[in-house]
Amino acid sequence: MANFRFIDLFAGIGGLRIGFDGIGGHCVFTSEWDKYARKTYQANFRDNHELAGDIREFADDLDSIPEHDVLLAGFPCQPFSIAGVSKKNSLGRAHGFLDETQGTLFFDTARIIKHHQPTAFLLENVKNLERHDKGRTFETIMKVLEQELGYHVQTRVIGSQHWVPQKRERIFIVGFKNPTSFELNQLKLPDASPRLRSILDRQEDVDPKYTLTPRLWEYLQGYKAKHEAKGNGFGFGLCGPDDVSRTLSARYHKDGSEILIEQDGQRPRRLTPEECARLMGFDYEKRNWVRSPEVSDTQAYRQFGNAVVVPVVEFIADAMKPHVISALAQDQIQGRAA
């Protein structure tokens, strides 16, 4: 028997869902627009429901979304990320809430919260969300959640290096409909500091196709030297087994420059998609990740680069669980009394 029902919006490949499946939740609705992410999601979750596509198709019929106790949403981060803002500026395109295709999706999430009044929600985004547009974007989000929707909201930026060998900071936004004793900023993070050797395959077991070509390796070295001469920090990230990597991005498929693995007697190589699954915590301890045969290396890299680090979500979900269960029990008591 499930302890509570939840929905998974902008689901990607299911990173948020894993954490809440693990604490006894039952997913009753999933929305993800990318067809390749949907294939990966379907390969790993044998659902009782069809996967929904673009959430905007449901925005005018909110009753078509099932009743739920917890809402999960990793709403698109590109409008708010440093890389995303830079790219849109260079193209003369709007970003943040002015980005009609992605930035406004937060408001669709808010409409769902307002209509269904879940007991709790967990939202996730890039760290830069706090600083975007000189803080005005984040101020708007918090105003909507707290003042307009009336939720008790807490936020915290958490780095993934306590669980996996990757420096990846994300902001998590937790809201409860009623006051609780939950304190996101008081949660003690693990003392562990894993290194890349924990996720890397043996060099001899890695397909040579992941080794950089001579031309690409020459280009990356030249690119780094050019920017170093200008005093910039741009360049590749060369890692050994005792290192912690930079942030894996959705552009990793292009050249792998942010995380290159040293090889004895050879040019560096990219991580394999299977190593990325471990780096992001999808393939972790006793948890196995299934890759759809319809998903290419390029699509797999994009999916992991856009995903959450699963053990971080599990950490937050474990802390939220008793407060969610207690709140639901209190709602039932009040419902019977009414």
C-alpha cells in the first residue's frame, strides 16, 4: 500500500521520482515532452499510467491531472542557468520569464498547485535561479508560492559531491501547505567525499570510440591556451581517478570538455553513458539503470546532463517523509471531524 500519491512534472528520466518511490509514494501522473527522455523513463518505470507530454496541454483542464498529495517538478532550467542566459543573450532572445517556451512553465506548475492543493511539493532548478535578473526572478517565484498560494516554503542550494564525485549545485524548493517542523537548512549533509574511481570502468574495458580524436584533442588544447592567455578560465577539465569532476552538462555530447578522463599512454576520453549514470546516481549501489536501445549516446548524455543527482533527492525525500505522512494523517482527522 502506498503512503501517498505524487505527480512527476518535467520528469526527464525520473530522477525526482526515484527518491519518492523509495519512501513509499505512488506516482499517479507523469509529464515529459522530450520523446527520447520518455523512452528512457518508460524503460525504467513500468507504469500504471500513460506518460503525458507537454504539461501546457493540461493547463486549461487541470482536473485531467489526478488528485495527488505531493507535487514534484524540475521545471526547465535553461532560461535561468548561466550558460542558458549567455546563449540566449548572444542570439538576441529573451530569457527567464520572458522566454515564452520555457520560462513561463513555472506558472503552469503554480496553477496546478493552486488547483490541487497538494500537501507538499519539491521543486528543483539550477543554483543561478537565485541570482537571475538580479534576484527578481527568484523573488517572483517565492512571492507566488508563499503569498499567492499560501505555502510554507524553504529553499537550499545543495552540492552533489557528498554523494557522488561531481561538483553539481542545485537549488531545492520545498513547500508544505500547513506549518511543519521540517527544516531544510538544518539537515546535516553526509561527510563522504567519493572520488571518480568509484564510478569509472577499467581503461581496458572502455570502447576506444570514447577516446578523443587527435583533431578534437588538439582543438581543445588550443582553445584552453587561447583563453588562458587572455586570463580566462575557459577550457577542458582533465580528471584522474582521485578527482571530483566538474558539472556534467547537457552539451557533454559535443566534445566532453568539462569532464575528460586521463588514460595511460593515450589521449583523454569522454565518460561513457554508463559512467554518467553512476556519476548522476541513477546506477547506484544496488540500483540498476536500464538504457533504452532507442536512445543514442548523444541523447543519453543530454538526459544525464539535464537530470538531478538521485541520492540528493533521496536524502531530501527521506527527510520530508515523516512530515508528509503526519500532514496527511492530520488532514484525514480533520476531514472526519468535518
